[in-house]
Amino acid sequence: MAIIPVQQIMQEHPEHARLPHDEIYNHGSAFCNGDYVSLEQASVPLIDAGFVHADAAYDVVTVSRGSFFRLDDHLARMELSCEKFFLNNPFPREEVREILHKLVALTGLKDAYVWWCVTRGSLVGAERSNVNSFNNGMYAFVTPYATISDDEQRTRGFDLMVSKAYNRIHPKAVDPTAKNFHWMDMKLALFEAKMAGKDWSVLTDANGILTEAPGANIWFVKNGELYTPAEGCLKGVTRQSVVDIAEEMGVPVHLGTYSADELRAADEAFTSTSAAGISPIRSVDDVVLGGHNGPGPLTEKIHNVYWEKRWAGWHGEPVNYALAEV
């Protein structure tokens, strides 16, 4: 078995070919609280609390071969994130769905990264301690799909670093199950890893318990069984896809509390995220996992099954490209 070259297939397979579109959307499209514009024209008011205070919730869904993947799951998670942060999207779910469809349709993209957020709104005239005094806003954009791991990295596997300088924000400070803008811990850990010559990082809490990687859930394999943190991390939609695939394969899945030492002692490991799918891990803190130089066999199988099922229409919702003409 070999890792499917996802990037190459997306570039060369005719089912991924971009549709005709207005050239103003070459780099992407955006929705700014009621208006559809090109990516270059998009803006957020400087006095919006989402910009000034990172006071917002967001989510990301992806499109491949012209279909959204698990769009309803992402819409539901976004609504839950807003509820936890006392935010109210000014657009109901079905209008959000149509907005996201139209944004993709305007670009003609068959493979797309689709991002949207709900912000608290303008600070001017608002009583900062009163959530009801704000007018919440919604912003969104679509760009060509770009992964955090390319074909070369997936084939050899990431070299991962457990952050030594930074811990994940405590769940009682910022709820990690509500997708949010508070990324400084993850960004700094990622910079730390890159400066150490590693591909990616993973963070623990203050007690050395695994939480998540920047923008991704962490998984490891031991004795043919899968393990991933249950708490201190986003309940990833791609994480749920891994659970579903593992159940179909008859592979036991454990959601629990695990240390960085258990990750380093694993037979295999990988991350899961919308912005890559499955990214195999070769080493953790210079420890080559399982004694083999490259992705492990179970990781390879899950990676390949994930993309095969997606491209076959699993949890897919075809983009309504006709909306580009409306």
C-alpha cells in the first residue's frame, strides 16, 4: 500500500478542474455581512470586537470534487460555538448554507477552503458587558484548497515536536470545543517547532497531557488500536470521520487522557483536520515511531480510505454552481 497522492490528483484529475468564473474571483470570494465581493475587496471594520478583541467564533468546511464534506456537521458545530460564546448569527442555517454555496460557485472551484465567522460586532455605542447591546455580524471567504501537508510530507510523514515552551490554553479560560480566534498558544508552538527544524507541533496542558496540534487533532496507534484525546481539544469533524472509518474497519478507538510519553512510545501517529485530512507522523521529538521510517500501515489505510470515500460522495453535498448566475 502507498499513500494516495492527494495533491497531484487534485491538480491533474478532470473531476477537480475549475469551472468558468468571473476573473475577479480568481483568488477567491468573500461575504462581508451582506455583500458578495472578491477576496481582495473583503474587509472587517476596525472597530468590530472580532478584530479588536478576538471576540468571535468561526468554522471551516472543505469542498472536493465539487461537493462539500459533512457540511451539516460543520453548520451544527458553528451554531454550538456561537451558543457557547453568546453570539447570534444574523443569518439562519439555511441562509448560511446558501451563502457558502454561492461563494464557492462564484469561484468555480471544485476543491475549496471555506471559512466563516460570527463576530460580536461594532464596539461603538455598545455596552461591553451586555451581549444584547451588540449587532453580531457574519463574514466568510472561499479560497483554493491548500493543505497543511503536501504529498511529499504525507509520503514521508511529519516530524513532530511536543512543545516545550508553550501549553494549550486552559479549557476554563477559552473553551477549545468552540472554534475560536485564540490561537497564540498554537501559533507560538508552531513557530517553535519550525525553528527547531520540525514540520509541526503538538501541545500539552500544564500537566503534560496531550491536547491538540495547531488546527488539528492528534492520534496515535498502539498494538493496532487508535487513541486520541477526549478533552482539551476541538471535537473535530475530521476526527469523527476517523472514528467512523475505524469502526467500519473494526479497529478499536479510545478517547481518553494520554501523555506525551505515550505518543512518543506509539507504533504510529497522525493528525486529522479539514485542512489536510489525515497527515501521517514519522517521528515525535526525534523518536521514530514503530521503528519504521515513514507512515505506519494503519495510518496509510485510514488516509487512503478517507479520500476514497470522500471522492465517492461520502457525506457529500454537491455545490450549487448555478448560484453564481443569481
